[in-house]
Amino acid sequence: MNDLTRLSLQKMSSKILQFALLSKSKAGARKIRDLDGLPASLGFVGPLEIRLAQTKKDIRKVQRLRFKVFYEQGGARADARASLTGRDICPYDRYCDHLLIIDHAHRNRFGQTKPKVVGTYRLLRQDNLPQSLSLYSAQEFDLAPLLARHADKRFLELGRSCVLPDYRGKRTIELLWRGIWTYVKHHRIDVMIGCASFDTINPQAISLPLNFLHQTALAQGEWQVSALTKRAIAPTRLDANKTEFQPTQLRQALHALPPLIKGYLRVGARFGSGAVVDYQFGTTDVLVIMPVKDIDPRYVDHFDSALARPCAA
């Protein structure tokens, strides 16, 4: 092969590689989500933006963030695919909308300003699922009776919530709720449900807060839901017999609740009966049930007033 031929092949290979990289970039940036009339950006608090994923690239960023929080920082056990890709890939992702919190003031290791995804929440509308699939939390809780009793209502499942440690503050939580509330109002959602987690697979270690939820925030009547019999932890560990909490025990129980569960309680959420250990993610899960009409009016007013304010970057 002469030098001229070698140079021509090198140029051809370079062009093929550039074309492949450009095609991959365009494919990753191509919009794959129809947001049904919602704008992609749902608001700012300082440099933090809440927005809906629109592209494959957005969803890959969400999955990488979930891998970092759940697997690298948490106790989740990665399967082969997650280990190879460095992403928390779930088959339900394709049916969901994904909220992203983006820090536009983030600086990379070279000191350059580069937007970074620092938080996420997964939103799954029941009517977006094919009939062959149930909601994700139906793997742990018996949702069928609840859904049958409320067949006329629109259900939204919240899940896969995670935020990087440096951003776990009031501002971030407020921004996530702004995004959720915008979505709920736009799609006329009637009920929000989803699993919330304690970071342990030892239910005995959290028996006090579990018992607190059972005694003070248990869903009643038409909203009752129980953990699947084959998945539920032993009922004796929940100490189902109601007893009065002493002030010290009450403080201990509240202190032991994860921030996300505390947030749900503040807005008026109820909880299903029983709990389930998720060995893959290293958690003990409870089911949150939030009929929109039962949300504390103070928070409804707060969310509505937040939406009425202009979104300033």
C-alpha cells in the first residue's frame, strides 16, 4: 500500500468516525417524549432548574445519577447490565416521564461551568401503561383492590427519587414538588402513590418508625392497601397492637423517619399496611397513598402560589 492510498484510507476512516459520532449525538438529542402540552422547563430556584426529560440523552443522565446514588453511594446490588453501563436501567423507564433537577452553576474539575443533573423523580401515569403491566409498586403491594375501587380515578406513581448528597436540602425538595404539582394539575391526577424507603434490610432496626406510621398514618376504608403476603415482613415486627407513644418515643420515631417520608406526612399522605424488604436496593419499603383532594390545603395554596410566580433563573 503506497502512502497516497494509506492517507486516503485514514481520511475516510476519520470521516466515518465523525459521522458515526455525529449520528449518535443527534440520536441522543432527538426528542422522544411528547409532553402533552407541558413546557420542558418547569421552573428555577436560583441556578437550579426543574425540567422534564425529552431525549434519550436526558434519560441516560437520569439513569447514571440513579446508579451513583443507589449503587455507588447506597446499598443496592448491581446486576451485570447496570455494572457494565454504569446506569440504573429499568424496563418501566420507557413508560415514565422523568423530572430532572439541573444545577446550571456546577463547575467541573477543570473549573468550567457545566450544567449537571443532581436530582430526579420518576412519574408513571397508570394510563400510560400497556394493559399487560401493573404499576411498579404492585411487585410489593396488593394494588388490584385499590385500583378496582377507584377505577374512575387517574393514578400517578412516584418513584426512583434520588438527589446527590450536597443538594439534599429544602430548596431542592421544594423544586421537586413544584415539578410534581405542575404535572399533577396538568394531567388532572386524582391519586399519587408509590413506595418510600428506609435504608435498611433489617426491619427490627426501624420497628419504632414503622409502628408510628402504622398507628398514626394508616390508610383506612376505601384507601386500604396491604403488602403482598409473599413479600410482607413478619407482622409481629410491626407491633400491630396499638399503644400510646410516650413523648420520648414519639421524638425518636419522627427522628428516624427518612426526609422523604416526613415530607409525605406533612402534606397529608397515608400509608399502606405492612412493609416489604427490597434486597436488591437494600431497603425496607412502605406504600404511600395521597389522594389529591386530601392534601393539606396549606400545601395546596403554597404549591399554587409557587406556580403563579414567574420562574426566574
